[in-house]
Amino acid sequence: MDSYVEEVLDLGAPAHPSPLNLYVQGPIPLPDARDNGDTIQFERAGPRSRLYFPPGETKAAIVTCGGLCPGLNDVVRSVFLEMHFRYGVRDIRGIRFGYAGLDPVNGFEPVPIDAEMVEDIHRNGGSILGTSRGPVDPKAAIDYLQQHRIDILFCVGGDGTLRGAHRLHLEARSRGYDLAVIGIPKSIDNDIPYVWRSFGYQTAIDEAVRVIGAAHNEARSHFNGVGLVKLMGRDAGFIAAGATVASQEVNYALVPEIPFELHGERGFLADLKQRIQRRRHAVIAVAEGAGQNLMDSGPRRQDLSGNPYHRDIGGFLRDEIQCYFKAAGVPLTLKYFDPSYLIRSRPANCGDSLLCSQFARHAVHAAMAGKTDVVIGLWYNVFVHVPLPKTIATKRRMAPNGELWSAALAATGQPACFG
């Protein structure tokens, strides 16, 4: 076994006896899991028979970071319910507006979380704590957490958030500060390694299918109609491919993992023209990170989380399609849909709500047992502890020869490649 996390990630002091009748789950073998040619194994997540933190003396905090994602409020609620009612932790606070709330310069004081505050928040989208993008100075943040005597910090977010969580862990460790830092993976794009499905993804598929249905109605209702839908997916095409398969109304799915060419006899535009002349309508789903090689090169800016800004493939593709058909003398009616923020701000559906609760409760179990510098993963359909350095080292992407993309090709009938 190449990578196995157990006592190595404990904070190191003698464990406190648990007041709860909890059971122990041990490490699990994960057959066929490969990383650089070596089989990897992770520790199974779940409650432990002994606790590191005495519940009556423990102070915990939750921070939600990055872009909005369906399910953030569900996670906050479930973390509170597990900490408060099962473990008896009474001091639980919410950090306001992401990592910005850990910098005292910003003046965002943490808010106490209680049962009344979280009672109905899972019915609403967004984050009751607020969110933001961007890092925080680890020294300032750890000063702030020590000042407030925080023992456990739950960091809810994607790759940028998890990178920040790891930096906070390192700073705390360098000071000998016993801070448990636990990541709860949030990625509407579903692109976090060792997390087969992150919360928000299933809701995004649901909402994307509704928009695709509207685009299909628009396309069919006009002579030579085209419905173009831009969906989330900065580096991975899981949403575009998943919505394509779920809707069965998409004729072309374009994703970051599969490069394509616009022009030429085997290019996308030529194939689209043949489709329009044959069927008189078409629906296109394009992930936001697709086709970046087609647009003018130049300096690439980064957002506050360190991710490069992608150029607008939706607007670019819309204009290219219209110019191509105009030059070819083929009339066209194109309707463009960009539902990104509409989808991000939705409440979680039932499947994601269930997943949020599972991630949150496993995060609480890990924290109370003294685990740190880990994120709750979902690997071979089992919840596990994944070291933060392992999960922030790369991004999960859709396999071009995998089942999902094969299903998308079957649903659209499009060629395997353009160009």
C-alpha cells in the first residue's frame, strides 16, 4: 500500500475518551485504484471510538469559499447538527464571506451558529455565511483563529479553498497550534480528485436539462433554428456531458477534454451546416472551458483563487456560427443561453442534499477524532480521508474513453472529433 492515512494525520496528543458509543471503521483496500502505477489506499471515514477534542471545551468554525454552489447551506446545517446534537459541542461559529473573514483587517466578525439560525437554511440557495474568492495570509488567519480559540476549522470549497486549507494547516503546525483543518469538497464542476461526485453537480445537471429543453423548443420553433447553451466546466466537461445524456436533446456537446476545430471539411461548422440542412434545427451544449485554443492568444489573467480566466467560448461560438452561415448564404436563427449563475444559486436537489449531509457528518467525525489536513473524499463509493496535498496536486477530468463521454457521443450522434 502506497498511501495510507491513519495515525500519521492525528494531531499527536493522547486521545480523550469518547462520551458516545461510536464504532471504529478501519482502512479499506481499493482494488484497481492506481496512482503513478502504485495501488493506493485511503482510510475509511466515519466515527471513532476515541476523541481528541473534549466536546464541552471545543470551539469550531465553518467557512464557505469560492463561487456559489447548490448545497452550501445544507453543509453548514449538517455540520452544526452533528457537532451540537451528537457530540455536544456548544460553541460553533460561522466565518463570514469566505477566507476574507479570517483577516481581521476586513472587520468580519464570526457569527454564532445555533439551531434557530440553521432551521430552514437548506431550503435556500447561496450561503448564509457569505462567500468570496481569494486567499488569505496564513499568518494573519492563524493569529485570528488563535485569538478566538478555535480548535476545528471546516473549509468548504474547491481546489483554491483546499489549497488555502493546507496552508493554514502548515502555519498552525509550525506554531504547535492544535488546529484540526478539515476540507469538505465543493465543486459544481465535479473536478476534485478522489471525489467521484461532489455536491452541487447533480443539481447542476437538473437545472441544465431545463435550460437545454428551452433551447430545444426555441430551435425547433424557428426555421433553421439553433439553441446554444453554455454550461459550467472550467477544466472538466462533466456537466455538459451529463446534461447531454440526461436530456437526450443535445446534438453537439463540446467539452475541454476533447479539442475540436471549427473550420475545414471535417470541422464543427461544416458538420453543423449539414445537420441544419438535413434536420432544420440543432442544440449545442458547450462547457465554458472548451475550445480555448480557438480564440486569440494573449496575456491570461487569473481570478482571485488563482484560476486562469477562460475566454468566453459561448459568445465566440455564437458569433462564429452566425458569420459562417451568413457567408454560406444559409439563413439561421440562433438563441444563446448562459444560465451559469442561475444554476449556481439554486437550492440543492434531494440527491445533493443527501450527499451534503454525508460529507458534513464525516467531516465532523474526522475533526473530533483529531484528524487534520484531510478532505472527505468519495472513492469507490466509500467515504474516505484524503490528504489535502494529494487532492490539490491535480484536477479530476472526464476520461475521453470513459463511459460518460461514450454515452454523450451516443446521445448526440456527433463525430468523435471535429477536424
